[in-house]
Amino acid sequence: MLPHYFFDQSVEPGQDLEVCYPVSQPIAVGAVQSHVLEGGRMLCAMHAGPLGVRGEPGSITDAWRAIFGHVRQHSVIANSVPRRELCLEGPEEHGDDTACTLTEAQLAYKFYRVERLAENLERYAGETVRREVMTGSERYASCSYCERAEWYKAAMARLDGLVGDEDVCRDIMITVGDQFPRARIREMAAFYERTGDLDALLALMAGDRTLCHCRLLAESIQTGLTLSRTYCYCGAGWYQQLWDGIMGGPVRVELLKSILQGDDRCSFAIHLPLA
């Protein structure tokens, strides 16, 4: 199996990937380490034949195009890190180096923002609040992106009304969003540990393409929806993951500006621990 992370900035265009083989027990021998890949529902497409040159017709790229075509058509929210390519049948099975191979492209998907929101609501505000805020979420999977943005607008209004305390709302939303690429966090943490230069680290970040992105945010702007600032703590969590990893401990992220509130940009203050 090849898990692709796609966030290696040291090579242009660059990829960060692993070569994996299933094992029955943990292994740690030199550079070879074992870890557990998260399971769950997958969107899959088969590719018969050599992997080919990526991007060209007839290559493994055709399988990925089929998967992402389905994602766009059905508004599936995919967790794209890592993408996986599972070799099911190689040339050695046929005793012929020119024989076709069989590869399965896999993309994990789930409506993880909604699932995490429900978990955090119960954890920080209790079952009653969770049930009220999540009203209508059972239809979320079949909704369009526009309808999902409208559901979040109503859910955030219910959350604000039922909880009110911004710190509690922040705790609920801060871990709802995407997972920041772990390889990129390790790279930046190593850079800061090596240099101790915060300005140089910020300069490195300024050219980073690993930015927060949210289809719901784009949909809200395009349709003129104004969501509560509470929703923006989902985006704040993206940067908190990064800075927690760099600092080796928790930081505090403060929301200063939000496009959803009519500001010209989203702006966060990162409060670092004292040395």
C-alpha cells in the first residue's frame, strides 16, 4: 500500500508518501516503523494495468478522476489525507514482468465535521444541548453544500443560544475541522527546534500552501449567508494543531476577524507560551 500525504514542500511539486505492508504486531527496527492506519468508509476505484505516468490517460490517475468525479457529483466530504493505493495483484502473481497489475485507489470519506460536532457537544454541553443543536443533522448526508451551509447557520444559532459562553463554544468547535498534515507539523517543529528563530518560521509559513480551506465557507459567501463567529473556531483549530505541534504543548488561538462577519479577511491571534 502507498499512502500519499501530498505535503512535502522540499520537492516541487513534491509528495510525501509511505510504502506499507500489513503486519500482525508492532515493529520498530531502525528506519522501519509500524503504525495503524485509520479505518472507515472508503470510496474506491480499480485500475487494471501498470500504474503508468500519473496525469496521463490510462494511468492510475483515471481511477482518481473517477473518485473525485463522484465526490463532486454527490457532494461527498472526503478526508483526503492520506489517499491510499493498494496493490492487489502484481506482475509476480503471473510470473511475467509485463503482465497487468491490479491496484485499488482508496479515499476515506465520512461526514466527520458533523460527527465530531455531536461528540463535542455532548462532552462540553451535555446530551440535551447536543440533541437540540444537531436537529436535522440526520438529513445532512443527502444535502447539497448550500443546504449544509444553511444547516450550520441554524446549528450555530442554536449553539449560541443554548450555551452562550464563547469559551465553551470555542472548545466545542476547535476540533471539528480537518486534520492538519502531520508531516508538515513535524517539518515546521523541527525547523523551529533547529533555528529557534520565530521570524524565520513565520517566513517559512508565509510561503506555505497548506492553508485552511472550507467549502462551506465559500458556499456561505457565495449565497450571502452570515454564520455566527462561533463557526470560525473550526478554522482556528486548523492553526492550533500546527502551533501545538511546533511548541510541543497547547497554545491559545483567538479569533480577531472573520469573513463570515463581514470583515475583509479571517484573522487569528496565536498566544504562545512564555519561554
